[in-house]
Amino acid sequence: MNIFVIWLVMVIAWNFGYPQASPFEDVIVAIILSLLSTFLKKILKI
């Protein structure tokens, strides 16, 4: 659950930090952050 919260905060930070980003860029960043969260789950074995 904590990894999801980290992912959610990062997605929100991206959206507020780069409001001019296109929807395509938003999706790409969300996918990258999702992969990062999956990687963190494997490392931390949550």
C-alpha cells in the first residue's frame, strides 16, 4: 500500500509540476512510474 501512495504522490507531482504536458506524456510518465513502483515492490519484497 505504501508503494501505491508513493506512486500516487509522484503522479500528482508530475501533473502539477508540468501542467502543459500532453495527455500522451501523462500516460507515458504514469506507466514509467508504475514500472518503478513494481521494481520497488520486488526490491523491498512487499
